[in-house]
Amino acid sequence: MLSRVADAVFWMSRYIERAENVARFIDVNQAISLGGRVGLADQWSPLIYASGDEELYQELYGEFSQKNVLRFLMFDRRNPNSILSCVGAARENARAIRDILSTAMWEAVNRFYLRVREALAEERGILNNPHDFLERVKRSSHQVIGVTGVTLSHGEAWNFATLGRLLERADKTSRILDVKYFILLPDVSLVGSTIDIVQWSALLESTSALHMYRKRHGRINNIKVIEFLVLDRYFPRSMRFCLSEAEQCLHAISGSPMGTFESRAEQLLGILNAKLNFSSVEDIRREGLHEFIDSAQAQINAIGQAIFEQFFKPPASQLQTGELRVES
């Protein structure tokens, strides 16, 4: 497969997943705020800090108000990680490789972009009440994922798309947990309180995990929630599930057997998976949730860079000949 095609498939999928997870970020913050947290001076800055975009936000807006944060995360084209920017980037990547995608996939991505662009006309109302818009974003993302699964042959392109989506999802699940960490941090006396339980329930709801969590564990318990979203091997939004499936996709692309590695990307992903496979929630508590998440995010970033180096960055010889092909 041409490296530019693999790159476009990978990033199309990542951008779709990123847009959905930005919607989930906002959703969990709003739901947590409905838990009645009295005295919370600033409930919006955690969204910016957890996403890692605080420098750009400060440059553009300064003050962390509800409308500023929502506009920055949903509709600001100057923010490359806003919902509008992500869906636009996904569409551009899809447009460049329309001959690789199924017709249904292209239509789903294009329809997603048009829905978000049309929402700009309702921006003022959406900023006041974003719930319906956020639900449309999540449903549109699910449509793209579903259409991809049933209309694209499960070969190399599908593996690149799935790899991109799962790496992005693992990263963003960790960041949604980080939002909860930042919101609760100012007052640890609330741990275990009714407010705390409402907040953890809202976090599970934002990751579409509440029903499955209750089937597995019953009552809301912060330790069990962390275990479910980080270490559960069966829930499709847990970090462990996402990274395990991503590793299988990476080996399917390279052709190397599981349990071995022939590239830096495979080695790094294998190391992170080994840590998750052999960690307990008590290990996470000893390390500290924030520290554990911070380390995992850095490792996921390193894996993404290694994938670029292995598959998407053309060697100098190919740059000279114009033959930009993926090496495995």
C-alpha cells in the first residue's frame, strides 16, 4: 500500500474518533457539573488542560468561561483539535483516497462533515445547550465506524483504520479519566460522597460504559470504575482492550507473529500492553492515577511516532524516485 494512502486511512480514522471523544469530554464535564458540586470555581479549564491545548487556548481566549471553552472545543477552526477541525480533516483525508474507501464510507464521512458545518448556523443556541449537538456527533461517528466494519474489506486499509481509531480511543479514555481527576483534586474530602458517586456515574455514562459496568460490578465504586476503564479486557473503550486490539492490527500489517517484534512500534506497543496485562488497580493506586495516565499517554504518543517512522515516512531513496510505499 502507498504510504500516503496508509497515512490518510490512519488519520481519517483517528480524526473521526477524536471528534467523538471531544464531544464525550464536554458531555462528561456537563454531566459532572450537574452533580451539584458547590463551590467549584472553575469547571471548564480541566477540559483544556486534559486535552493538552492550554497554550493555544490562552493565546486565543485567556478566560476559562463556559462559552469560550465550548466554542474552542466545538467550532473554532484555529484549534486543530476542535470537532469542526477534526471532522474537516477526516473528510479531506477521505477525499484524497476515495478510490480506496467504499462508497458508503465516503458518504458517511461526508455526511458527518456536512452536519457539523451546518451546525455553525446554530452556534449560539448550541453553546447554551450543547447536548443534542454532542449526541449527533457521537451518532455520526458510530455510523462511520459501523459502515467501515461492514463495507470495507478487512485487509491492510481496514487494519490501518482500526489501528488509528483504537490508539486514539485509548488515549482519550485516559484523558476523560484525567478530567475527573482534575475536577475532584481541589477537595479530596468528597471522595466516596454522594457527589463523588454521581460524578463517577456521569463519567461512565460519557464513555457509554455505565450499563456494562453495572452488569459487571453493580454499585459505583471509584476503584472499580478505574479498573473497568483502564484494565478491563472485554469492554471496547477500556485502555487495555483498545491497545490489545491495536497490537493485533499492527502485527497483521507487518506480518510478524504476536509476542515478537520487528519494529520500534511493535516493541513499544508490546511493552505498554504487557504493563496493562500485568498491572492491578492497586498498582495504579500506588503509582497515582494521574501519574499512571500521564505515563500511558506519553507511551501512546511514542507509539504513534514510531508508526509514522515505520509506515508513513518515506525513505530518502523513495522520495527521489517518487515511489512512496509502505515498508513492513
